[in-house]
Amino acid sequence: MTSPTFDLVIAANRLPVDKEVAEDGSIEWHRSPGGLVTAMESVMRGREAAWIGWSGDAGDPPEPFEENGMYLVPIGLSEDEVTNYYEGYSNDTLWPLYHDVIVPATFRRRWRSSYERLNQRFADAVSEVAAPGATVWLHDYQLQRVPSLLRAIRPDLRIGWFNHIPFPPVEIFMQLPGRETLLEGLLGADFLGFQVRADAANFREACRRLLRAPVKGDVVTAPDGRRVRAAAVPISIDVEELRELATSPETLQRAKEIRAEMGDPEVLLLGVDRLDYTKGIRHRLKAYGELLADGRLDPRKTRLVQIATPSRERLQAYRVLRGQIEQAVGRINGDHADFGDTPVVYMRRSFPKEEMAAIYAAADVALVTPLRDGMNLVAKEFVTCARDDAALVLSEFAGAAGELKRAYLCNPHDVDRLKQTITAAIDAPADERRKRMRSMRRAVLANDVHHWAEAFLASLQAAPELPAEESAR
Ligand code: ADP
Ligand code: G6P
């Protein structure tokens, strides 16, 4: 049977839904984790398009199926490919390397060949469903070879790629064995989008230094002579939808209940993250523990709710991190808890959107303190859902800091300053917090996820003739 073809094709390592086999053997599909899916799910709703991606488990892929009007094409990964392409090269080589080597990157030759094979499989699958002259939107670090592999078989396509994570400075990128092949892979695209200007500049500099490619403004001349634009298009969230949810009577009522269930604390601090070492959860807990020990925060009147979605659990660095976090939570509660008073409420699971909106609306101060993050959508979600006098403590190392300039900005590596920033946010007069929140809301509203998608697609259509609409961030 021949497959239907589409004028718009999305490819990301994951489908928007994740396959899970229930205890009775039946198949269930749940929303996939992470910011990529949060953003793209909103953007793609109602568009006629195909989405190519992995279903999240090893074995033969399920048949293509329709979901929310989209045609989903599952890519199969064998157990070996999960180990080598997904866990290995994508998440134990590229992920740490692109996040400032917070944990060391591991280099293994067999991971590279698996990555190449899988990228070819994605390119073939895209080619199968792309109509003549179709627009193809590729996503993230797992698919950096796809642009050139796809162009080789389908030169008629318009190919764009967006990087959801940081692109490292050339001095770090250079460590990667076979680094040129990734740059050449990306230069198969017509347009390359990055979260912030520094990422795009890092990519262009890597092309200049490592491929000796001519660079003029935001345009790189590829080895085959094509001109490829690399520019910033910062990602965002569906502000209108989330705001509506957050201000509904049910959500506001639930927010009240959440506070009440915790004994109506004076100060409710909040952390929401995938359980990932880039998120700075350990540093955050250290700062909070010390504030309690110093007597700056009262354990009877303060709660830190830390929500952590399980992630990449078979990788050593993630297992170690989980142990460290659970030990830190145990230590803080052991030192400071009392009957009815638990200073850290730690929940290692995912919540539905409605509950997330209520948790955001319940909090006084969100602690978004990644050591490195491409953007961080949690920061933007909090600003959209929070009370007018709530405060955001935000790491300078999150892409979002470029837009949310009135957050309480901090360097999470500096625990003393992190403590000061947290207390400054708690102690600030309500009026000051309101002013800051208003300004941050304006920033998020000015660039919501639909604006982001339009900007990306417009840049892709215009490439390379028109200059990039590089936002001033
Ligand atoms: P990343 O993509 O690295 O995970 P982001 O902050 O950009 O980080 O995006 C995370 C997304 O996942 C957000 O939309 C956030 O609401 C969602 N999320 C994070 N933790 C949870 C959780 N425990 N339950 C439900 N959604 C979550
Ligand atoms: C980040 C990455 C995504 C990834 C997500 C979840 O948001 O940018 O590409 O899908 O994390 O990680 P996982 O490894 O579970 O897909």
C-alpha cells in the first residue's frame, strides 16, 4: 500500500505520544515528555501534516495512525539502537557536550554508526510521505545528519531544522570525534533555527573554523556552494490556551486546595523539571536546605514542592542524579520536618496539564535554576499561570533569561548568591513583584508559540534570499 503524502512533514526523535504497554498487555498512548512536544503539539493542532518519530519502545514499529488530525509515522528502534543511537550518541555524547559538559561526554565509535543509520532511516521515512516540493521541519540534536541525507534523495524539498537545546561554543564542540560530519549534515538544510543568538553564532563559528566555510552575517556557504541561514528563533508556549486554563474557576479552586492540603504555608516554592542534571535541582535543594539551617526560612511556614518527571532512567548519570536528589530531599526533611510539616514535597511523576496549571497558580516563587538550558518552557508557563504577585527566580544560563529580564536572575553555581536571590524574591514588596510579573507577561505574550512557528516557517520559505528576522536577544 502506498502511503499518503503531505505538504508539511515534521520529524523529531519522538512522536508527540509515547507508547506504553499496560499490565493486561493492551497498548496505551501518553503524551511524550519535554518541551519539544509541548510546543509542537500546540503548533500542529489543526494542520494537515505528517509527524515522523520514535514511539518510545524497542521493537517493530506500529503501523502509521492518525491522532488529532495528524498522520503519525512511527520509526522502529531495536534494543541495540535504543542503546547506541538514543541513549548512547544522542544522550550520552551530544546532550552533555551541548550542555557545557556538566557531566563528561562519552565517545564511542559504534554509537556514531548507529546514529548515522537512524538518521538515514528518518530521512527515508520523510521522503516517503513528503509531497513534491513539500516543507520539512526537522527537530533537535538527535537528527543533525538528516538534512543532508534527505537532500541527497529529495532535492526538491524545502528543509528546515530547529535546535531545541543550546549549540556549544566551538572550543567544546571541537571535542566531538567526526565533528565535521554533523556540521555538513546540518548544512543540507535551507534554514537552521536556534534558541538564542549565541547558539546560532556558535554554529556559524564552528562552520567557519572547522569546515573553512565562508560566513557572512547569518549566512554560511555550504561545501556544495548553497547558502544556508542560521539564526535565532526563540521558542515559546501557547499563552492563550494556558492562560485560559490557569484563570478558570476550577484551576483557581484547585490552587487553593493544593495550598490548603499543605497546611497553607506562608511561602510556597516550586520546582518543575525533567529529572535531568542540566536542571540544577541539586544546587536548588542545597540552597534551600542551607536557608532552613541558617534560620532564614522557617520549616514550619515554608514548603518547596519539587516535581520531577522521570527521564532517560537507564543512563548512569541520570541514575546517579536521582540518588543524589533523593538523598538531599531525605536529609532536608530528616533535619527539619515535624508532624504535619514537610519542608520538601518531592513528587517523581508527571501530572496532567490542568493540575500543572493549578500548581503554578498556587506557588509564590518558582525556582527555575538550570545550569544550562536551551530555553526552558517551565519559566514561561509559570509566568503565564502565576498570581500577579508571584515571583520567578531564573538562571542566567536558561535561554528564557534573554526574554524574561525582570525575573530574579541568578547564577545557580553560586549557592550563596542563589540563596540571596531566593530570599530577595520572597522578601520583595508585593508591588515590586507585580511590576516584574507584568513586564515578564508582556515579554511572553509578545512571542507565543504560534508566533515562533510562523517566524520559523517564514524564515524557511524565505531562505536564503531575505535576511533572518533575528530577534534582538
Ligand atoms: P525540557 O524540554 O528540557 O524538559 P522545558 O522546560 O523546556 O524542559 O519543557 C518541559 C515541559 O514538560 C514543560 O511543558 C513542562 O510543563 C512539562 N513538564 C515538566 N515536568 C512535568 C511534570 N512532572 N508533569 C507534567 N508536565 C511536566
Ligand atoms: C528535551 C529535548 C527533546 C526530548 C525531551 C525529552 O526537551 O530537547 O528532544 O524529546 O527533552 O527527552 P527524551 O529523551 O525522553 O525524548
